[in-house]
Amino acid sequence: MTNKVYLSRKNLLILLSKLDRRAKGEDTKCTIIKRDNIHPKYPQTMGEIKVIAVEDEEYYSTRIAGFMHPADETIISNIKNTTGN
């Protein structure tokens, strides 16, 4: 069985905020802990999971990123151009 964890837009934005705060020198583990396995529509399939955000430069330091849909690739490029990341 493949495990599933559901991340809301809020969850994703919080993780991005944590990355930004860490880049500014704040102490954060860049982690959210999900324990919602009783949600009526989106129950995760494990009791608990830690979702940890890391910067692209850290994650892709030893390998090339995989394929993305062209529309997503454009968005990522635009974000990098405006933020300098």
C-alpha cells in the first residue's frame, strides 16, 4: 500500500514561510507534523508524519531535479527570477 498525506494550501504556505524565516536567521525546523488520520474526506494513511521543507540547493546538491509540467516549470522560473532564489 502507498501511504498518503494530504497537505492543504495553508500547510504548504506555512512550510514556505518557515523556509523564508530560516533564511532570515530565525530558529525553525521547517517542519509540520500531521496526525490527521480521522479526517472524513482526506485521512492520511499513517498515524503521524513529519513533513520537512528544505531549500532546493540543499535537496538537489547531489542530483538533478526531475521532470515538471511546463506550466509548473514556468512558475518556478518566474518565482526564482523575482526572489533571487
